[in-house]
Amino acid sequence: MDPAFIVIQSLSGLASASSLFIIASGLTIVFGVTRIVNFAHGSLYMLGAYLAVTIVPMLLEVDRSLPMFLLGVLLSALIVGVIGAAMEIILLRRIYHVPELFQLLATFGVVLIVQDLVIKLWGAVEIPGPRAPSLRHGVFIFDQRFPAYELFLIGMGLVVLGLLWLLMQKTRFGVLIRAATQDREMVAALGVNQAWLFTGTLFLGAFLAGLGGALQIPRVAVNTQMDISIITEVFVVTVIGGMGSVAGAFVAALIIGQLQAFGILIFPKITLVLVFLLMAVVLVIKPWGLFGKPDAAAGRAILPEGILSLKRFGRIDTIIAGIAIAVLIALPVFGDNYMVKVGIEVLVLALAAFSLQFLIGVGGIVSFGHAAYFGLGAYAAGLLVTRGGMAMEPALLLAPLVAGGFAALFGFFIVRLSGIYLAMLTLAFAQIVYAVCFQWVAFTGGDNGVVGVWPSAWASSRQVYYYLVLAMTLAAIIMLRHAIYAPFGYGLRAARDSAIRADAIGMDVGRIRWFAFTLSGAAAGLAGGLYSFSKGSIDPTMISIPMSVDFLVMVLVGGIQTVIGPVVGAAAFHSVKDFFMPLTDFWRLFLGLSIIIMVLVFPRGIAGATSALVDRKRTTAAPVEAAT
């Protein structure tokens, strides 16, 4: 390979690495101090780009010079920093006491709101940004032309790294950030005002995200998908480097930048896989990242409260369940085709959400990539029918086996980790599956997907297929519920609450968690297989991060402390989404607001709040009955 070409390609990778580092450094600082996995970080990056594409041209009309361009970039970043601080004061400060997954859910609500606000303010069409004055030319390196702005970005990455080092080492605020990253509780015990520390940290993290976005306007056209496209790469950089480590984020960004620069030349067909494969390998070998610390990683576990006590169905519960099943049975009789279609979707999503609750609420295993097994089941069923010539019935039986097999393979590595690193490894494997389905065009159809996935002739009627879905989803949910109440479920909860104690009394914690992960993946695969036949086609969006987040939302909306919560959450979430979408183009705004209100008002979810209310009434009624 030509040495000059290698140098140019390396410099291109360094420019991308600098941009990634600027954005990822903000995310890793915020997580280190607040312990919040901020899904809205990509939205702040996008806002920085949109503000810059508005402010910078206005300033360039006054004086078309590089300092004026940089002033516009800094102003955009400062505005985003203020927005981040406002988000902390108005929203996040009110929910620090709730389980960390609900904080994550709140930031996802912010993502939905920002997406629609951006469309409302700037429109859905891409906006090209102005080129930086004095940096429009190319610099010849080894007789190869290289953009001057790319060299400027490399320099900006080094400047940000130096300024962050000075901030962390030479200022009281930086010392407090480093101290909170290591031991937040000790910092609070020493009398430090955590509220203002968190606000300052969110301002700094949002400023860096906005700066990264603003610096992109000469390179890419600003668009409404920037948040989703960048957040996965930023997560990868943050996790590989070690959550909370700025130096780790810098090194990880360098590695990812070079991998992307040369990976597309050496492995063009698996470019998307390489980044997440590297992340998976790093987490398996060194679970806390390259520069992370084991003790810090252990202290940052995302441990949801989960199901604390199991209650058998009482008379009222049995009546409610019976009425619900009766309504489901009667739906095709009294409802139209659209209602039947929605009913099928709710049932399928309820099974997928219930399988995720089996992991989170019972096993304490937080998965950010559960859609992988939903999608694997869908692809297995669809490809067996369209390419293998198989009938629907055996394809539906094989779908959960294929998904469960991959869940067993991935789970072998995943269950060895804990906390945020376990969650991120589930995301890494899910993105690997997504990348394979997206890039293996010859087999999976790529982004076009697979069409013609139809049920057998006897189930071609939507009403008949509805009853098939109803029977299979209810059977799967009942089986999973039985496992929760069985000794296996109690053992899984024991491993969740105290793995050391469970291991001390002779339980094979690793095997229990592994089997639970496999069983959950198989159930999600069955849901995916059923969904593929109802939709008639499959595509990579079924494995995407938004789909995994939807499953998390359903679990949390329903109530993570209850067994039946995910079913309620799936019905509520999909119904609200289905209700708002036809009414307005800005359904994401209303959905995001609904999620945030739910987190603030019902942190235990719908079923959890209802259960707590019933228990309170029973408790207050008991003394009255005893007195009479």
C-alpha cells in the first residue's frame, strides 16, 4: 500500500477521532458524576449543529473571517450548555431518587421531544452549513491533497484534551468531578453541594456535545437523524475507554477513528461490525474498559429495584385477568380489521416486553439490545419461509430456537459482567447483529429487508391469525410467569440481590443467569417470528436501538416491580403511540412528554402504582375490620 495513501487515511481517521472525542468526553464526564446514561447526549450534539448552521452564517455576513466562524461555533455550544443545565434543573434533579433506568427513560423522552422541536423549527430537509473561512483549501501532504479543515479538527481535539486536563487537574470544579467519579457518596458526605455540581457537570457535558455538533457543519449537511447516528459511536468510545475517563475516551476515539478509516478498505462488507466487535472484545477481556477501574465499575451497576416480592393471584386479580382475556377473545368479533391489527401488535410486543422483564425485574440483567433476539426470530422465520420454502408452522417453531441459540452464545459472555458494562455489551452484540443484517445484502436483503413473509393458507385471515398469536403469546407468557414463581425464579432473584451469598450457599449463579438469558432470548424470538408473519416483511429496524429502547420503555411504563407490568406497559405505550401518530406529525413530542410525566408522577409504572394503591387500601382497611 502506498505510504502517502496510508498517511492521508490516518489523518482522516484522526479528524474523525477528534470529533468523536469532543462529543464522547462530555458523555463520559456526565456519567462519571451523575451515573446517568444520557440518551439525550446525541440530541444535544444535533442541537449544536442546528444552532451553528443558523448562527454562523449570520455572523459571517458581518465579517467573513475564521474568528467570526469560531465565535458562532462557541456561541452555539454555550447555548447547548445552557440547555443541558436547564434539563438537569427542571427534569433530572427531580428524579435522582428513582431507579437509574427511569432516569435513562426520562432522557429518552427528551430525545423524542427534541426530534420534533427540531423538525418544527428547522424543517425535515437537510441544511448544508457554511465552510470555514481560511480553511477551504487543501494542504498537500506527500503530493496528496488533504482538507485544511480536517487538520483544524485534529488540532481542536488536542486543544479540548488539553483544556479538560487543566480543568480536571488545576481547578476545584475539576477536582470535584474526579472525586465524584470515584466516590459520589463520599463527596456528598464532605458537604459538597451536589445539586450545583451536577448542574455544572451537565453544562460542561452539553457544551462539549454542542461543540462537537457545531464543528461538523462544514463537513456534513445538518439533518434530523444526526442524534441517532452519533449516539451509538459515542457510547462505544465511552465504554471502550472506561466510563468516567477522559483519557480513556481520547484513546478509544483514536482507535475507533483508525479502525473506521482503514476498515472500510480492508473489510468493506463488515465495516459496521468492526466497531462493535472491538467493543465486545474489550468488554469481555477487560470489563471496565481500557482506562476504567474495577472498583468504580462495580459501583456503577444499573440495579433496578425489580420484583421484590411475589404475590399469588387473589380473587380480584383473577377476575381482572379473566375479563382481560375475555376482551382479547372478543376483539375480532366486535372490532374491525384495524383493531385486530393493533391487537396483534400489542400481543407480540407484550411478549417481547415480558421476556425483557424476565431479565431485568427478576434477574437484574439490564439489556440495551433485546431487539436483537426479537429481530433474529423474525429473520429466522422470514428467511426459512422465503428462501427455504418452509411452511409457517415449522418456521414459527424454529424462530425461538434460533434466537435462543444466539442468546445462549452472546449470553455466555454477557452474564459474566455487571452493571453498565453488561448493558453495553448487550448493546454491542445487538449492533453486531444489526450490522450483519444491514450489510449482508445477498442473504438478508440489506436495508430493503425480506418481503413475502405470509402465514399459511388456513391462517391467512387476520382474525384467525390473531387467535393464533393470542394462543401462542399467552402460552409463552404463562410459561415465563411459571418460571418466575418456580424455584428457578427464586434462585434468579437471589443471584440478582446478592451473587456472593447465592454462590456461597452452592448456587451456580453464572449458569442460572445464562439459562435465564437464553430463555428470555427464545421468548423474544417467538414474538419476532409472530410479528414477521403479521407484517408480511422484515427489515433491520426490527433490530435497531430504537426498538430495544421501546421494549425498555414498555417495561418501565408498566412497572418493573410487578410481574404483569410489561404487558400493561406494552398495551399503554403502543396504544398511546398508535393514538397520537394519526393525529399529528409531532407525535414524538407528545409521546416524549407523556414518558417524562409518567416518570415524574408514576416512577413505579402504571401497574406498580396501581398495586401500591391497592396494598395501601388493604392496609388501611385491615385495622377497621379488626376493630369491628
